[in-house]
Amino acid sequence: MTTNLRQSINNPLWRQIQKLVIGGTGAQGLAVIDKLLAPAGDDSSPYAVRVVTRDP
């Protein structure tokens, strides 16, 4: 169990801040997603984004 936890913590996605965008296919949602995924100082986004839409 400890090994699995250690592997999870070392995973880069574990260190990202999780964000959920509701309505991510509309104009406002797409703009929010673009800003969240824009690269930070080290050319990567600090956020992991999930999107909820009503039309799959």
C-alpha cells in the first residue's frame, strides 16, 4: 500500500490542481479552459482540467 501511495505522489498529475469546468463546449467554457491550460513559467499548466458537457 505504501508503494502505491508513493508512486501516486510521484506522478506529475498528482501535483496538478484539479479543475472541473461545467459547460466547457460553449464560448465562455472554452475561454476558461484555454486560460487554465495556458503554459505557466515552465511551459506547462499547473492545472488538470475535466469538462462536463450536456451533449457528449
